Amino acid sequence: MNEKKFRICVYIVLFILVIVFFTKDFNLFSDFYKNIKPVKHPERLDALVNKNYRLEEDYMPSDLEEVDIEFSHEHKYLRHDAKIAFEKMATIAKKEGYQIVLVSAYRSYSYQEELYNYYVKTSGKNYADRCSARPGHSEHQTGLALDIMGENGDYNRFEDTKEFEWMQKHAHEYGFILRYPSDGYDITGFKYEPWHYRYVGIELATYLTNKKITLDEYYFKKYGK
Ligand SMILES: [Zn+2]
């Protein structure tokens, strides 16, 4: 191969890389929001709700309970088991000098719809799909997901807090997992969210944390895609 041909090849490869890099963000090559299936057993602790598994509009967990206001920004609801586990975790963290505060918990389909539409209206659909979930596709609707903040009072900067470090070590001991890890976008469809945790029970949370795999990967292996 002469120098000219070599240079053309390099340009072609670079061109392809640039295209792949930019389109990745806009889901052109991904399966997100394509081939959508219903969530069959939303009440199960390992229920998978993501950009391809959708909850019914009228799905609302039957055992929602209000979380102790001591650990919550305002009135928030979680399913019974998740609420008990969260309060236990926040109580123990507090005793050790860490302030874990609930910012968002159960969200209804209609609330998620409002939230998603707000992002679409203010920042466009691509942005909305990157930072939010379409209605029916948010696991906040399961009553098992929660967003938290720490001492700096800003969930967006939760990663900078000592509470985040504490959660890294202890969340699984109470049945919670960091649902959207920094390197998980291609699998979960969501960018890194250090503030978002999901209750799956102690056994599964410990397993996923030790194995360093996402709930999506576990689910696909167990039940198929
Ligand atoms: Zn969240």
C-alpha cells in the first residue's frame, strides 16, 4: 500500500469513528425504545424496567408507604420492604455521621409523563431521552427506586460526598444497588447516576455488587431478553 492509499484508509477509519461516536449518543445504533415489551411481574424485587420493558399506565404498587420524614426531603413513598430497608440504612448511616436524604422515590406514570415532557419541551427529545425516562419506562414507578443526596444537599453532586463513599461500601448490605454505573450506558440505557439506587433485596444486591454486573445483565441471563 502506498502512502496516499494508507492516508485515505486512515481518513475513512477516522470518519467512521467520528460517526459512531456521535450517533451513539442519539441511540441510532442501539435498541433502546425499540422492540418494547411489557413488564410481566412488576411486583417482583428483581423486576426489570428499562427502555425496552414498560410498565402499564395504571400500574401502582399496592404496598406503598410513606418514608420517615426524618430521612426525606418531603413526603415520599416506597414499597414496604424498600421503605424499611431505606430507613434502617439511613438510621445506621446517621449514627456513623452520614446524612442520607431521600430526594425522589415512587413516581406515578402520569408524574413521569409530566417530567419527561418538561425535558422535551425545554431541551429537546434527545436530551430528554438521555437524562430522563419515558413514562412507563422509569423504575421509580415500581416503588423500589430512589434518588438520594448527602451533606452537600445536591443530588447532582452526590458523587462528591462522603455519603456516596459510604453507599459504595454498604448499600448492598441493606438490599440496594447503584443502578446506573459509569460504564453501563450501553447495557442500562442510562448515563451514570451516582444518586439513583434500586432495592432488590440483600441477597441479590450482594450478588450483583460482588459480581459487578447490572440488574439488566442478571435479568437477561436468568429470564432471557
Ligand atoms: Zn432516579
